[in-house]
Amino acid sequence: MLVLYSRNGCHLCEDARAALAVILADRAARGLHAPGVEVRDIEADEGWHRRYALTIPVVAFGHRELALATSPAALRRFLADVLDGTGASTGRT
């Protein structure tokens, strides 16, 4: 499961969510692993807010994260790295 840390009213977060939907649909159409996405509102948890307030949208998979996940190209690279073990991840571990 991918996790998208966001908050209501964050236009960058909405853009990231839309980009993820397109990228994951493309992956599924190509027969690649396309996990579901759980959206977590950082306002719902003090720890999430403290950790992600300045870096949302953040996409996480396991212990890997991509902060400021606003570029579809960066999202594709991150997903290729964490899901397929290919590509150069720009996220932190």
C-alpha cells in the first residue's frame, strides 16, 4: 500500500493524488504492480503534522519516502525504484 500524506485544501496534494492515479493505472495496464493508495490527512495526527507539514505531499512505501512529490517524473522514478527495484530514487530512506 502506498501512502500519500496530505492535507485538505493543499492543491499540490491534489495534483500528486491525480498524478498517482494516472501513473498507477498505466502500471496496471502494463501488467506491473500497482498498489492501492491510502491518503492520510496530516491534520488528523500530531506526529504526521510535525513530520510532514513542510514537505507535503509525501508519498511513502514501506520505509521509503518521496517528499514534495509534485513531479510526475519523480513519482514514476520513485515507484519504479520501490516497486520494481529499478530506477534512481529521489526519496529518502
